[in-house]
Amino acid sequence: MGFKWLRKLLNPTNFYAAQRPVLRTTFITGMTPFTVFTNGTDSVLKCTTFGYLNSCLHSILFCTCYVIALLKQESVTGYFFNTEISSLGDILQIWIGIVALVMTFAYSIFQRDKLIDAFHSLAKTDQHFKEIGVETNYQSTLYYNYLLIVMSILIQISYCTVCVLVLASSNVYPCITAWMSFFLPFLMMSMVIVLFVCLVNQTRHRFHLLNKVLKSLRDISNDKQLAAYNEKQESVKVVRIRQPLGISSVFSNTNRYMPDVINRVANIQDELCDACNCVEEYFKVQMLAIVTISFLIAVFDSYYILETIFTDGHNNTPFSKLQFVMFFLYQGAVHMIGVVKIVFVSNKAVKEQVQRMKLISRWPGGPVADGLEVREQMALRQGPAKTCQSRESIIGTGHHLDWSGWRNQGCSDGGTFSGP
């Protein structure tokens, strides 16, 4: 019985089941009030009373620790430096941490629909892919999410271990509120980054699949394997989607009618753009908080390290110069790793979207956009409004298909998914 349950757990059959590790982790830590529930063979997202209470309790606990640490004027950094600049840095980090935590937990409750809509859009995308013969390997997605969680936990454990060992080696033991106000911003950042990376990676992968489909259709047209459609033509040609994809998905050999494929591709593009917009609207405050906290920590840690190296300020504390540098250098490094991770996954998503726009712009059978036109189209997609074009303006009317409803919908997300 246990083996059967484990095998079912490690072999998800739908999109939501593959996201279970990330959603359960963020649910426990109070970042999201909803989680995955399995009903037979289907999985759904549900908000629970415990989820709301958990988010509220986390917010109250974190703010209480910050306020107590502020009133006692006790901080972990204060054991290393006790100057006016270090006190200013502690006060700034505490107040920014309070605002960031309150906004993060408030967004998790009041903006939960945006996040749920993003997951729903990606799930609908998989349904449309399946209709044209493209299947996603959810087991690979599940393993990626487990790896993401494990790496985040290991980084947090190593961060806590190094900090505790450095202080304990000099017999310094801060109070629990000082420890919590020191570690909580990093814990919050880690959970938000895990959720963000999960969503962006899923979106990027589906843009990659969409590019494969578009490239396959373009190759078929270039090789003249399809005769031009004519309204008077009685026979209907079909599109065979080939099988060249990589590790996370495979193309089936299912035959599909050309109008049906085009309509499904349009639906896929719409759902992906909706997911991008939801992610942008939900994470804009969290990303601002992460960048602000990381910037402050990097600035003050750099000052502390330089002060320690070029002066003898550490002689007034029980810590050696090596302990000073190790502590603050490691603190700055782990925070910068989170920012680098955000930039890395966002850049990969941008590249996939730019590739999609190039494939659509250079579609044969109609006007082929030159370099200037491609740049103009990409610039239009950077605006706050979505850019829509008809199917005829992108692909041309040579096939005489039912082009009604085609939308070349660009994604605008303030620099995360939009083109350069």
C-alpha cells in the first residue's frame, strides 16, 4: 500500500500534481493560503481556513519579533559592530523587513486570485498542447520542483549553521527575537524566490514548446509539404507534428487539421500571456522587497568588511578579523544568490519569448519582417497594453484558412517577460 502511494506520488498525471512540492512548502510557510488537493485522478487548488490563519499568524509572529528587537535595540549585527552606522543599518533593515513581510503576506491573501489564475492558465495551456499532440512530462517537472525545494532548504540550513557557529565560537548567544529578525527576511525571500522560479520556469518551458510547434509548422510550409488551402478545394490537408523535442516533453505523431492547429496555437499563446501578466502583477511588490533588502545588506556588509580589513575596529569585540569577514561575506553572498537566480530564470524566459516573436514575424506565405520590423514589433510589446495583430498580418492569407480570432498577443510584465 505504501509503495503504491509512493509510486503515485512520484508519477503525477496532471499539472497541479507536479507542482505539489512547491505549493505545499509555500502553504506551510504561510506564503500561499491554498494548496493542492487530489480528488481521484484530478488535482485542484483550494484555499483553506488553515491557510488564511497560517498566513496571518506568520505575519503577526514576524512583526512581533521585529518590534521586540527594535525596542530592545538588539541585533545580531550589533555583536560585531556597535556604531552609529551599524545602528542605522539595523533600523533600516528592520523597518524595511516589517514592510516587506506585511506586504508579502497581504499579497498572498488579497492577491491570491492572481497567483491561482497563473497556475490555471498554465494548466489550460497543457490541455491545448495535448489537443495538438504535444504531451508534457510531469515527472520531470516534479523532480525539478523537488530539486528546487531541496536546494533552497540546503542554502537556508548552511546559512543558519555558519552564522550560529561563528557566534557560538566566541560564546555569543543572541536572544531568540534577534535571531528571528535576522533570519526571517532570508526565509521569506527564499520562499518567494522558489515560487517565482517555479512559475517562470513552467512558463518558459511552455514557450519553448510553442516555439517547437511554430518551427515545425514553418518547416512544413517551407518544404511545401502542404498544398495551399482553397475555399473551393474539397480535400483537406493535415499537419503532422514531428517528434524532435527534448527532455521534458515529446511530440506525438497525431495528425491534426491545419485550422485546428492554428486555433490551438492561438489559445496557447493567449493562456501563456495571461499567465505572464498574472505573475507580473502578483510578484512586483515581492521582487521590489527582495531587491531592496538585498541591496541594503550588500551595502552595509561591504562597509563592515572594509571597516574590518582596514581598521582595528574588531579588537573591541570577541571576534577575530577572519570571523568578521566570513560572517558578513557569507551573508551578502547568500542574498545575492537569490537575486542572481531571479535574473537568470527571467532572462531564459525572455529569450524564449523573443524566439517566439521572431518565428511569428518570419512566417512564410505572407510579408516577412526584416530586422527593423522585428525590432519595431518587439518594441511594441514592451508597452503597458497588449499588442494584437490579425492572423493575416502575421502569417498571410496564402492558405485561405479560417483566420478569425487569431491574436498575436504580446506579454508585458515590466521587464520580466517582455522583449529587450
